Amino acid sequence: MKTVIVVGNGMVGYKFCEKFVAKETNKDFKLIVFGDEPRPAYDRVHLSEFFENKDAKALEMAPAEWYIKNNIELYTNERIADINRQEKTITTAKNRDFTYDYLVLATGSAAFVPPIKGVEKEGVFVYRTIEDLEGMLAYAAKLKSTKSNAKAAVLGGGLLGLEAGKAVMDMGLEPHIVEFAPKLMPRQLDSRSSQVLQLKLESIGLHIHLGKATNQILGDKVITGMEFGEDDVLDVDMLIISAGIRPRDELGKACGLEIGVRGGIVVNNKMQTSDENIYAIGEIALYNQMIYGLVAPGYEMATVAVDQIIGNTNNIMSKSIDMSTKLKLIGVDVASFGDPFMPATKGHSVIFENKTQHLYKRINVSLDGKKLLGGILVGDATDYSMLHQIYLNGMPIPSDPSQLILPAGDGTASFGSAMDLPDTAVVCSCEAVTKGQVCCSVKDDGNETVKDVAKATKATTGCGGCKPMVTDLVNETLKSLGKVVKERICEHFDYSRQELYDIVKMKNIKDYDELLDTHGKGNGCEVCKPLAASLFASIFNETANKQDTIQDSNDRYLANIQRNGTYSVVPRVAGGEISPKQMIAMGRIAQKYDLYTKITGGQRIDMFGAKLHELPLIWEELIAEGFETGQAYGKSLRTVKSCVGSTWCRYGMDESVSFAIEIENRYKGIRSPHKFKGGVSGCIRECAEARGKDFGFIAVEGGWNIYICGNGGATPKHAVLLAEKVDKKTAITYVDRFLMYYIQTAQPLMRTAAWLDKLEGGIDYVKDVVINDCLGIVDQLDKDMQHLVDTYKCEWKEAVETPEIRAKYTHFVNSTEEDENIEFVALRDQKMPAPWV
Amino acid sequence: MITSILKEYSPTALNQVTTWFKAAKTSKFPKNGGACVKYKNKQIAVFNFTREGKWYACQNLCPHKMEMVLSRGMIGEDMGTPKVACPLHKNTFSLETGENLNGTLDAIATYPVKIEDGFVYIGFSE
């Protein structure tokens, strides 16, 4: 057994492990991995997403359990201090020694901090790790609590710098970008495209300062500004340095490996360093005199190193490395591929520029007009995947190359379809997956969704840029097989929930048996019955009393069944606001029926242990005291949680309780594919945890921010931003539409987060539907929601007032006796059901 | 105490019936739903499967957690087999044979039902 030690657990180090465990011969090897960060490898490419969701786990490449499962020894938080090449050992900073047969260096790079006077001051950060980000967040929060218009600058206008600029915006500080070169993204963009990008970024509030050499950082202990020239000063409260990267090659240097003049460990095309037992991959490897700061070449290096070590010595690194890239910077598409800056002697450029729309497209074509050599896209990169493929595969181009970038008359894609690509075309460059592999995965292995194909081939799992193309390939292949992918509810209905929704609505069917007779078969089941009940409720606002035997059993009895077959009772306490008088009334009733009481997670009171026949009696008393049903039993609105807001709180920006009550009363009783919850916070301290809800409002300077599609539960998800700083009326309108759209299109028992996850186009598409009305349906959504709001009825009031409904609340149909098997035991000052054996 | 209740219930075939217990009027049972009948110390779930035009009876006790709840379960059909889903954990049982259709729980006891003069009768063998 041979030992392979990997030093560095970043994206490339992880990829090495992943490729390694996939090889059958890996049993002959033991794999040990060291990382100096406290957590396992995470997706640094999408680091700025951390500011949106603060969720380090979501960025994880694989959880710690993955390493255990694959017999990899992972040591996080343990830096390597020394390599002894003669003994073939390494020593960690914790002074532990390990012996290797092969050593793989994947220590990556660190942020380059230019030697400017004052960079050590408080408030100066680098943008590289999750810990850096956490430090920045904490500092920004401190700033904002003492200053209303704090400013933060980013030093560096390259790719990473602009990502950091987005982070600054997300933190709510005034963002400034300071760049030494006379243009943004000097390595990827030509001057004209750079100007277009600059216009666009300025239009969304970024302040851009070009051609500035920073002399020193001003301030005593804490940064107060940056000085460029004598009278050229920019006041800032925080600085984020993102001025490039520097390979972390110290280890290699110390043990005498060959190092490049400007850093980086020299490797050959087998990824071997000057010591044949030591490999270097990723951003420390100097290959062809170049450091490659992109994910795709790093992944290729990892694959080559794995093959070399296990003995597939034929796999060597490609001679030329494709540096094409496509990204979304602060919501702006930017892409460049092939040779973006071609000199006029080598070919002709076709350029389309429209500054009014912040659009720029340039393609470089060979002198004979037959080949695409490279190009740049800013503002709209939908053509990127196709152009990149044409370039990579040397595919023929139209005699008028402008067709490649000019929109066709009908506004649809201009040239070619993904299916025209040769099978060998690499569609996912991060994972090196070809078109042929994607199509075979559908055709031969029976994968019928992009998700399944991604699982099987790994395509789209890197940067995700190829997702549209892979989606096209999957759909087109399915079509060519004559397959229509269909969601089916159960054996009784050959429809998806959405289709059945439309049928019920269009044909005005209000009865389950009629629906089953006309559009289904057989006698129904526990899947389609409650689903139909939910549709009747969502469309006609029919209460659960009318067709009670198609309801889930909680809905049938308007209460939540508990362990011993007794029920719990939850009256609505909108927004969590409850008067002393109401509390006394509730307490009196709970005491009378000997109920166990507890405060719920949704700021209301749950009363447990009610026997079936007691339910109408309890509710009669509650209704007399002014309470109404809280629908805790339904797939419907539960609660809208609130913090106390500006009426009492010294930090409150607006009245969160009033808003929560208004919105809870608006949506109460509305039934949906799954339960849904809301939250309203009076300021960004977010005490109501609104971002853990299906919809949430947070008061900010100038209005309300709306977040949607979050939840706690088994798979927690933070809600994402739908709109910013809107007034209350607009906020309600947007959420009305979002909820209605969700109710109409989600699959059964799918919560909003899962729905958004599955929705093609994600949150941007939701914005397009509910804000920009791209489907032309908002009037209808508004009408549908208003209908539900206007026709609300308390179904418990209906139940206690109607003798026929009340009649079912008895344990025996032929006796008034109670169920003698119900048994309670004491619990603190209350009671609980006898435990299950 | 609770597990011993299970012994109260044994599957009864039509030809074993010695007693027809007159339970209640048919109108007391909801369409396509169930209700619970008390017979001596037994609890029997009776289902009015209107869509099939049939009636079924079985023990009210779910063998999973020994709770008296099956009569409140939803009824339906699984590839032609009539079934009831327990309201606690959605375990489903055949209303004909009593077998657990979506798991490995013990079968429940089922009983014959007949309707005469607007009344529901349940057949027992004791």
C-alpha cells in the first residue's frame, strides 16, 4: 500500500480526491489530505453568494462525512510546516510527521497584498476565504450601527475585485472600486467593452475610480481613507483588497523545488515538479510559464496528476489551455473566449455596441472568414455557450459572421442548436464532459432530467455556465427519443398537479367524484384525494367541511392528531399579538378541558390532549371569546411571525407587528401545495427570522425588502431577495402574485424553497413573472388572490354552527362512551400521552 | 395492557359468522369514509365505500403504535385493492385481507358487513 498526501483542501485539492476515489485501483493507495482552513473544501468561485445566504454549508464541495465514507483521512485546520524530500516525510504545524510515497501540493494562492503604507490598519481586509468574509460582515455591521452612510472601497477592478464590489453592495455599504489600470477587467476586456461594463455598473450604484495608484491608507489605527496623489483622497471606512493572487509556494521553495521567477512551482505536462515524487496542481503550479487562476485548468491538472500517480501515464496536460470564461458580475453577464484581443493583422473583428442598453459583443474571425478565433460579450452572454463551442471545435461559421451575434428578426437564438455540435465537443469544461456523454446518459442510461444527468456525468456541477446548453441537449435528446416527460399524481390521475389545477379551474369542477369520473380512473387514494381537496380550496376557497372524506385526516377533523389519537387546538394569534384578556380566556378554556399548553414556534399557543368529542365544545367557547381557527392542521398559511417593531423597539425602522397582522389576516385560510409561513422584521437585525420563511418582509431605510422561498425544517433554506425598498402596497402585491403563482404551479407537498429550486430560471424568472409580468398573467393572479381574500370563512365557526358537521365529532357511532384506551401520564405540572412501547 | 388489546381481534370470514351485530343506521356513516362502532370491548372501524358500492369493517386499532384511529383514516384503492390509510403515519391496509400494503406490519383483522333495512350489521364468530 502506497501513501498519497495531498497538501491543500481547496477546490482543486478536493477534485483530486474526487477523481482519485473514482478509480478502481485506488485500493492500493491510502489518501491523506491536509487543509489549513477550519472547514472542508468549498466553492470559492461562488464565494459572493455567501453574502446573500450566509450559508457556508451550501458552498461545501462535499461534507466531512464524504471523506470518511471514501476512506480519506482529512485533517482540517492543520498547516504543513516542512517537507523532508530525502526521508519523504512532512511535518505539520502541530509537529506531527507523516510519510508519503507521493506528495501532491495544492496549496493554491493567497490574496496579493501590495506594499502600500498603512495596509495593516483596522478595517482593511482581503477577499479570499469564508473567514475573511465573516470578518468583513462583522466589521460592516459595526460600521452600520454607528454610521448611516458608511463607504467601502475595493482595491482592484478585476474579476475578483468586482465580485468583492457586489459583496460590499450586499452588506449595504456605499461601494467604490479603485483600479490601477485605465479600465475595468484589464485582462479579459478590451477598452470599449470595459467602458460598457463601467456604464452599467455605475448605473446600479457602483462608484468607479480608474487609473489610481494608491500611495497610502489614511487614518490613525482605523482606516479613514485612501490617498492617491497629493490632493487626491477618497474617504472610506473599509477597504477590501482584491489586487490579484500570489501562489502559496513557500513549502516548495523551502524544500528546494524549482520555482518560477515570479513565483509558482514549475511542473511538466505530468504535473510533476522537479522532484518526481512531488506533484503540484492548481494555482501554485507554473505550467508553460503561466499560473492559471481558473477552475477548469485546475481540475484538468488534478485529473492528470491522479492518472500519473495510479499509472495511467498516457494522460498528460493539454499543450494550450482554454482561458475562456463566462460569469455574472453584480448581475451583469461578462464573457470572453479564445483570443479576445486579436491584432488586426491576424483577422477581422465584428463589433456590436449599444451603450443605451449596456450591450457589447465582439467576435474575432480569421482573415479568410472561415474560423472563429475569439470574442467578448458584455451585458448579454446567452450566445456564449454556442460561440465557445464553435471556437473550440473549429466549426464552420456563416459567410456573414455578424449573424452570430446580431439578434434574429424574431428575437430568438441567432445561430445553430446545441444538437449540431459534434459528439466530441466539450460542453462542460470544468468537468470535461462532452456532448456525446450528455446525450448517451439520456439515451443509454435512461436519465431523463438535467438533475439526473448532472449526477451521472457531473456536467453543470462546476461553474454552472453550461447549464442552459446541457438542458437543451437533455430536452432535445428526449424529444428525439419520442419521450414526453410527465409528472403523474398517482395511479388514478394521469396528470400533473398543475394540469389538474387548470382542469378544475377551466371546467369549474367542484366535486371530487365528478373529477375522478371525468378525468381519472378507479376509486382514488390518499394521494389524489387531499390533492383535489387542496385544489378546490385554492380555486374556490371551499372549506374542508364540504367534502370532508377527501381531506387529510387532520383537515377532516380541523385539528392535529397527536400520538394517542387525541387532538391539538390552535387558535389564530395574528402576528403573535395577544391581549391579556385573550390569554386569560384561553387559559380558562385550557384548564377547563385539562389541556397541555405550549407556545409554538410560530408565536401562538397550542393546546394538546383534546378528545374528538371535545373539539366542537372547545371551539364553541374559543369562538365566543373572539378567536378563530389557526389552520395549524392544514397545508395552508400557518403564521406570520413578527418582532415588536418600531412601536416599541428603539432600533425599529417600521411597524412590523401591524404589517404582520395585516398580512396574516390577508392570507389566513388560503390552502396551498404545502404549508407556508411568513415573517416580518422591523429592521435588519431580523429578530422575526423572516428569511427563514416562505415569505418575509424586512424594514429598511426607504421601504421593505421582500424575501421569498425560505424555510426551516428538514432542509433549511434562507429566503432570497425578490425586491428591495418597496412600499407596503407594492410588497403585498408582489407576494400576492408569488404565492398565487406557487399555488398554481407547484407539485403536491412541495414547499416554496423546493419549488424555486426546480423552477427553470430560478429567482430571476420569478421576478420576471411577478414584477415584469413576462407571462402577462399578473392581472389574473391579482384577481385570483383577491377572490381568496374576499371569500375567507372560519371553518370552525361553520363546523360548530352546523349540526351535520358537528355530528362526526364522536368516537363511537353507536355509543356516547369515550375511548377507554386513551391514557395520560403526568409531565411536570401538566400531562402527556402514555409513551409508545 | 395495550398490546394485549391486539388479541381481541381475529380475522373473521363470512362462513365463520355466528353473530350479526346491529351497529347503526347506514346514514350515520359518511360517504366514502368511516366511523367507529363499539361492540362489547371491541372497537370496529366501518367504511362506507360508496364509489365501490361496498362496506368494509376492520379493527380500529392500528398495529403500528396501537392507537384506536383507523376509522378516521382515508380510504382509497391500490391497484384495485380497497385500502385504508392510518391517519397517524399513513400505513395502508387492505380492507379485504387486512394486509399491510406499504410495509411489513402485521395484518389487521377484517370482518364481514351486511346491510339490512337501512342498518349496518357486523359479523363476529363468537
